[in-house]
Amino acid sequence: MSELASLNKYLIRYKWLILLGIVCVVLSNLFAIYIPVFVRLGIDDALWISQNISLIENNLLYEAALQTVLGFGLSILAAALLKGVFLFLMRQTLIVTSRNIEYDQKNEIFQKYERLGEEFYRNHYTGDLMSRISEDVSNVRMYIGPSIMYFANILFSFVMIVTQMLMINASLTAWVLLPLPFLSYSIYVVSKKINVGNKRIQEQLSQITTKAQETFAGIRIIKSFGAERHFNHDFFESGKVFQSKNLALAKINAIFFPLMTLLMGLSTILVLYIGGWEVKAGRFTPGNVAEFIIYLNMLIWPVASLGWTTALVQKASASQKRINEFLDEAEQPDNGLSPFPDFHQITLKLPRYQYLDKDFPALQEVEVQFKKGQFIGVVGKTGSGKSTLIQLLTRQLEMQGGTFEVDDKSISEYALSAFRSKIAYVQQDTFLFSDTLRENILFGSEMDSSEEEVQKAIRFASLDNDIAQFPKGLDTIIGERGVSLSGGQKQRMSLARALMRDADIYIFDDCLSAVDAETESVIIERLKTALKGKTIIMSSHRIAPVLKADEIWVLEEGRIAAKGNHEMLVETNEYYSWLFENQSLES
Ligand SMILES: Nc1ncnc2c1ncn2[C@@H]1O[C@H](COP(=O)(O)OP(=O)(O)OP(=O)(O)O)[C@@H](O)[C@H]1O
Ligand SMILES: [Mg+2]
């Protein structure tokens, strides 16, 4: 239950609606209680008429008795109607509240997801993230809605019904309630089993969601390797485990209801048996017996829903625990307040950077510096640490020691969002949204950018010819992650997207690798014109794109092997000139 305490803030937010709902619960129970009373009065009255049939000659008395029976009938109808109205209002308030809270909670989790950093996403699966924001939130909603509603209902109806029964006949009530402790105990035992079963099911479901998500994301690879059967089999197996876990739980549930009905049936027999003797002894009317049986039936649902509610609460608690795990994750620190300045120079000194799951550092003794308006190239073989360095520069990765300074002030003094707003970044593995080309390009900018600006970005990224060939031009939808584009087109799309941004620093991480050499040199030339006066950082495993950089940082196995411009490096650095020679030979 303690996990569910984190929901209290929502309950407090909607306290008046919940309170109103509880008032409706009380009122609907109040009217329900009257129904058996009217039934008893009606039956006893009708019996009196049948026993005093001789009075038929006395028409007036007979009419009066009939009128009262009819009156009781109408009263039953009225009470049932009123009970129904308040039942409706109870659902309208409490269930609506649970939907509101579900909405709030999903937003809370979604916003948290967005604040979590690179580290978190590296260690968690998308399927798991999805299942926590969907299935787990639904489970929690069942606690807030139905559980609270039924629990309030159980509480009030139980107290009211039992009070009523005690007033009529205390000893019979005691007899009738005798099976209830057994019922409660069996509910307790069963609920515990349900809890364990539910936890297993939830975990299995998360696993299945992850599997399905990965399969669909990688469907092209799966098909090209002809691995459908393997994945089918895998999914089938997970599904089978899920099914058997669900069936195990269903078995427990299946025993539950018959058991309850049996115990309630026993109580009914007791009422008939003892009630019969009481009637014979004159301490009880036949109407009382009927009344008692109705009360007993009214108790069945609350007692039944107690078991169900307990299971719901336990399920919700397990789900909330999973939600809390993510809500409690440390966010990427962002304590800076100042807006990002018009900087002169940025310096990064990094003794080492090591990924958590690796036993050697990805970067070591890196010290780099760039000035506003410079064109910086980062070259190095694959795995040399270029992307890591760039992700540190864009603050996607947090520094592990060392300093990151903007004109002698630590970067942490500036708000992360302010810093990011000054950066346009093209990542190595492109990501496009399943939308139109236009929307994907506009994504980088203020949405009110003009058509002219879009066309300019397209030209600078050398996309104009490609787009002219699409049937609907810029309004062509590109499919999930841009499936309908070639690798090079995708890269140039993300380039255009970055160019739409009015940033100070443009960072390109190996983003021309799928573009042919000729197009590449055209793009570089255009970029230099388009981004005149802006800072450019471009990484590449080839030297060609950064030949004309003001400064080139040469990375070798996580260390800066050399710094300088191309001419200088060719002269002085053995590794660089070796790289250059090799690549020139290749081309
Ligand atoms: N998310 C990660 N988790 C763990 N290790 C990583 C991660 N990303 C990179 N590495 C490791 O860090 C080292 C440097 O990788 P990085 O991606 O920075 O190289 P790169 O120079 O960009 O290579 P490429 O030219 O292939 O893009 C490699 O040994 C790599 O295995
Ligand atoms: Mg890389």
C-alpha cells in the first residue's frame, strides 16, 4: 500500500469531487436499505388480507388494505429509482475522477520521461517505458476509480445493512454472519495469490511489449535475414508463458466466485431454517424472513467486491511501484539560470570519460577549445570517440570530472534549455518522424518559418533535386522513421532540419557518410556560405569534409593525437598524414 501513497497528491487535488461521490454512495445505500423494509411491510400486509378474507364483506377495510399494499409497491419503485439515480451520480463523480487522475498521471510520467537523460535511455527498453505509461497507469486507475468506489460502497452498505439486521433480530444476524469470517479469510488467501500472479503477468507483458516493439522497429532487418520464423517462435513462446500465467490466475479467480456463492447459500439456508422456527414461535413475521433474505443478497456483492477490490489495490500497488521507480530516477541536472551568452570561446577539459558498461575509457585527457565563428573538424577512425566527444559538447552526456567552460564561467551556470536553444545538432544516426518532409524540416525551427527559409535550407542541403522527384514534393509523407527515403536523403533531411534552426553552434556528427564525395563537397561549400560567422563542429571518419576547417582535432583511441589545420597536420603529424594518404589513395 505504501507505494500508493504517491497518489495522494492527486486525491487531494480532486477531493471535492471524491467527497461528493462518497455522499452519493451513502445516499444510494440509504435508499437501497428501504426496499427490503417495504417488501416486508407489503408481504405482511398481503398475508393479513389473505388471513382475514372474511372481512371482504367490509368493503371499506378491504379497499384500505389493498391501497396500503399498492402504496408499498410504489414505495419500492421510488426507492429503487432514487437508489439508481445516486448510483449513477456516484459513477459520474468517482469514475470520472479516476479518468482525470489517469490523464494527470500520464502527463506526469511523460514529462518525466522527457526530462530523463541519455544515461536512463541507454539502460531501459522502449517497450518497458511504454508499458509503464499505459498498462501500469490503467492498473492504478482501477485503484482510484472502482476500488475507492466499491470500498466506500462496501463500508457503508455493510454497516447500514448489518445495523438494520441487528435491529430486527440480533441472534439470527449473528447466525447469518457466521460464514463471513471464513469468507474474509479465504479472500485474504486468494488475494495474496492473485497479487503474486499479477506481478508475474505484468512483468511478462512488459517483456512481450518490448519484444513486439523491437520486432516492428527492426522488421526490415528481420525480413532481409529471413528471420521471421525465429521471431515468430520467440513471440509465440513469450505469449505462451503469458497465457499460462494468466490461466493460473484465472483458475484462482474461478474458485473464488463459486466459493463465495456457496458460503452465501449456506447463510440463506440458515435464514430459512432459523427464521422458520422464529415465525412459528411468533417472534418473527414471514415478511421478516423475506426481508432478511434480501439483506443477505445485498451483502453478497459488497463482500464479493471486497475480494475483487483487494486484488485491484494489490495490482495497482505493484504497478505504482514500477511507475515510482521511473519517477524517482535522477534527472539530468539543470540548475543553471542564466540565458546563454554571446560567447567568445568554449573550453572543454576532460581527464576521462567512461561508459558505465565498459571497462576502458572512451575518452582520455581530452582538452579542446574553439572560438566563435570557427570551423572545427573532428577526425578519427571508427570507435575513436568522436560521437562521445560531441555528445559531451552538446551536454547529452554528463561530464565525469573535468571542466566545461564558456568564457571562464562553468557551463552549469547556464540553463540547459538555453544552451540547447543555441545549438543545432545533426546526430550520426538520423531520426525522422513519420510525417511530411516539410514538417520534418520545420521541426528544427520556430513553426512560423517562411516557405523561403524552407527552400533555402533544402538548397543548402542539396535536397532540391530529390524533392522535385517526390509526387507531392514537400508534402510527401515519408513513412515511419523515413522508410521511403534513401540513406543519403535521410542524412540530408536532418541537415536541412538543423539549418532551419537559428543557432550559434552547428554540430554535425558524421552526417555526410552516406553521401557521395561530389555531393559532399558541394554541401560543405554551401554550408560554409550559409553558416558564415557561425561556429561549426563537424566530425567525420574521413578527412575530405574537414579539409578546409580552421582547426582539426585528430582523435586516436580516445585521445587527442593532434590539433591544427590540414596543411600543418600533414606536415607535422604522422598519424594524420598516414590517414590522409590512405584516404586519398582510396578515393
Ligand atoms: N552508448 C554507449 N555505451 C557504451 N559504450 C559506448 C557507447 N557509445 C559508444 N561507446 C564506446 O565508446 C567508444 C567510442 O565510441 P564513439 O561512438 O564515440 O566513436 P566514434 O568515433 O563516434 O565512432 P564512429 O566513427 O564509428 O561513429 C567505443 O569503444 C564505443 O564502443
Ligand atoms: Mg560516431
